[in-house]
Amino acid sequence: MTTPVLFVLTVLIWGTTWIAIAAQVGEVPVMVSIFYRFTL
């Protein structure tokens, strides 16, 4: 794979964790937070 493709894949994979962070309204237990982030 080329470097730009790997870069885009990395950005997309890491970017999905922000969706989970944004979905957490208020205080969330640590284990639930980890679950949200890694299931996406």
C-alpha cells in the first residue's frame, strides 16, 4: 500500500473514536467509554 492510502486509513480509523466521544453526554463509566470507542 502507498503512504497516502495508509494515512487515509489511519485518519478514518482514529476519526471514528470522535463519534463515540461525542455520543457520550455526561459522565460515562470508563469501561463503557472504552466499549463505545472500540466497537465503532
